[in-house]
Amino acid sequence: MDEIHYREYKILLKPEQFLLPTRFEEYWNALTAIAKKCDVGIQTNREAFHRSVRNVLFYDTKHFDLYRNAFILRKRTVYVDGWPSSEHELTVKYRHADREKATAVNMTPHLAGRTDIKFKEEILPLKTELGGMRSLFSHNCVLASPNMVLDQGLADITHVFPSMKVINAGPKIRIELVNNVAVDELQVAPGAFDFGHGFGAKATISIWRCRQFETTLTGEFAFQAKFHRLDAVHQKAKARSEDFFREVQVLAPDWVALGTTKTAVIYGIGNQPVAHNE
């Protein structure tokens, strides 16, 4: 659980670029051209632009005590043929720019059922300029269909997730939906990239829409690689993936929205910037 097994490269996209469904394919075509320029192999899936829909909800205290302490509590529900699945996915993550701090957090829950602990390095652009990169380290606990009510006291949450006990807030403080925002996520899985030496990554393009106001909040292009050990990834392949990440920003600048993360967008709705290390 202390080893990084995923590297996910993420770029926020301008919501106004996705007013038409055809824009997913147009952006993928732009990415294909950039990949060829960077000598990156690319594969387009057969149903590359089939749009899946998920409902995404974030929970926190009124004063965002979880987020201020680098924790994120998120529930996702998949829709199938327009109907919500009976199962949902609950994710608790500790995300920090300091790898040692992220490594030290034990994300094991006190809850029966299937649990998946993931440790990721998230690669993001710089906050104020195109062509750069920075890292956040994300220690995640993913639970499938937990029998857990979220709009309750913080003490009930920390009982299940002991790592959250470091949060200095009253145990009776309640958890509620962040900014009362329910997100509909439309996502396509257009294909995959091959950076050589056995290092590949699956790509997604998604947009987040506010269900209440029927507005597009943000978009994201991401590609994720999975491996046994990060230090075993071939250096040329790793460098090629980073060069491609930078070139996507520089060669398709009209698509890129500089900032932080999709989560930060939700927390920032109607608020002053929330103090956090993203």
C-alpha cells in the first residue's frame, strides 16, 4: 500500500469547448496529431465516443474541515440506460504534494466488504502557465456499495476511516453535500497511448455538469498508467510520457483551463478560495 502503482496525468479543459457532443472527437483528433509528433503510439477504441454517465457527490463539513486537512470524501453512481445502478462507489482519499506525508497515511477502513487501496502520483500542469508539470500524491481507499449514510456526524465517518481522526473538529459536526452541488459526469474512453518499453496508459475525456443549474463546470483529459513499481518504469518511456503531457498543453492551448483540480472547482463554487495544498 506504500508503493505507487499508478501514474495519472490530468489536464483541466475549458467547459465552453464542450457545448456539442462532437467536441469529444475533435479534441481526440487533436491529441492524435500531437501523439504522432511526440512519437507516441496511439490506439482508438471501437466505441471511442460512447458517453457513460455517472453522478458524483462530495461530502464535507460546513467549514470544509476534510478538504482543509487534505481529505476528500466522494460518492459516484453509474447510470445504465438512464437509470442509477444499485451499486455505488465510495472513495476516501488523502491528497498532498508531499509524498512522504501521503505515504504515511493509513487508508485502511474499519468496515467489512471489498476494499481497494490505491496509491497514485497525479501529474498536473502548473497553476499559472502552460507547458509545465507538478505532482500530487493521492492515497485512496475505494469501497464498493458500502452500507453507509454520509449526511451524519463527523465522528461516524472517522470511526470507519481512522486516518481522519487527525481532523480537529467537533465529533458532532455534520457531514453534508459540498456546496449542495450534484455533478453529472459525462465521460468517454477514446483509446490508449503507448510510450514504449511496455509503458502504456488508458485515456479518458470527461465533462462535469451541475445538475441543479444545467451548466458545464469543467472538463478533463486524463491518461493513467499502472505498473508494479515506479522505479522499474523505463526512463525513456517515462520521459516520453512527460514530454507528451507538456506538448498537449502547448500545442492545444485553446482547450486548456489552468487551475487546480475538478474537486477544487466544486469546492470553489460561490466561495473564496479554500486553503488546501492542491
